[in-house]
Amino acid sequence: MVKDLTERRLARILLLGMVGISLLIALALGAYFFVAQQADFTSTSAALRQRALAEQETLLLRQIEAIKQDLDYRRSSTESVLRAEIQQRVDHAVDIANTLYQRNRGRLSDAQIQALIVEALRPLRFFAGRGYYFIDTQDGRCVLLPTAPQLEGTSLWDNRDPTGHYIMRGLVAVTKNVQQAGFSRYHWYPPGEKVMQEKIAYVRVFAPFGWVIGAGEYVFNVEADLQQAALRQLRNTRFGQNGYVAVLSAEGRVLVSPTRGESEG
């Protein structure tokens, strides 16, 4: 009886021991798989994060490159657009002169018609009020110069800009072609300033009086207008879910900050 009891106790102990060992093995395996899964999850999350960051970097690089290309295109095409607009303005002035001449020819003297044309063009402004018309004779006498009327009637034939370029001679020279028109670059005084700035002008011959009618614009004004237009566009540029563009000057001054507009400038 005692022997049987002992055997049963031993069997029960062995069974409990085996169950305990099994539980320990199960717990160990569970812990191992849990840790392995956590490590795999962490590794996968890190990889996904790195891939997301790489995709964001690629998106930003592409966006910046697209912006740069757009700005380069704007800058390269600015002068051609400016030239076309100046030419259009001068063509309009010549149309006005032709209309006044045709309406009054035979009714008024040439001097009276000339005065009508001059006074019709004198107040006209464009390019945000900066642009104006000028008239000169082909031998260099100033007929109309709204920004310096005291020079009207005087000869500008020998006037030179800081580069040594003869301004009036250059304007007349570009009309010596079949079209009797052309573009000229030179330096002249912006309204109210005492320092000459580079200017692009277009001139056309008005045959009835042998006049050269022209208009122009200063390069620095065009560049300033281009910069402001570009900054306005960049201020409104958005990409991705929360992407925007900020612009700083080379000196670190904030030019565009969509999220903190008060910091601009």
C-alpha cells in the first residue's frame, strides 16, 4: 500500500514537473516570438519611416528644382517680353501721330500738327507710371522729353552715357533699316534721380516729319517687378499635404513666410 502510494506521488510529481517544464517552454517560446515580433515591427517601422523620409526629400528636391527652373525661365524671358511691350507702346504712339497728321493735313500747318502730336503724347504714361514717350529729330534735336522738358529744342547728338555710348546717335542708328525701327540699350536718368541706369528703348521713324518716336524702360525696374511677381507666386505655392515655400535673401532677410507673414522683411 505504501509502495503504491509512493509511486502515485512520484508519478504526480513527475507529471507536475513535466507540465511546469512545458509551461516554461511555452512561456519561453512565447516570449521569444513576442520579442522577435516586436523587433521585426520596430525594424519594419524604422524602414517605413526612412522610406517615407526619403520620399519626402525627393518630393522637396523635385519641388525646389521645378521652382528654380520656373524662375530661370521667367528671368530669361523677361527681356523678350519687355521688348514686345515697348514695341507695342511705340507702335501705338506712331498710330496716334499718324491719325493726327492725316486728320489735320492741309487744314493746319506742319508746325501746328507737330504741336498737336507732341502735346497728345506728353501726358501718356505706362509701366506703372514710369514709362513715357520721347521724340527726337534724326539729327539729334530733342522734340519731346516729358521728364526734362527744359531740354526740348536742344541738341542731344553728343550726349554720352557713363559707358561712353552716344545715346542719340545709337537711337538714330537702329532706325537705319528697312523697318526704320529698332531697339537700343543705353544709360539714362530715371525720373527724379541723378544717376544713370541701364535702359532698353524701341524707336520708330515718323516719316512725315523725319522724327524718331520712342519709349523705353529701365532694366532695374523690370528686375524689381519680376522679383515681386515671383515672390507673390511663391507665397501662394502649396504642395503635398502641408508643403509651402519660404524664401530668404542672401543676407538672411525673410522675403516669403506663408506661416508667419509678420516676419517678412
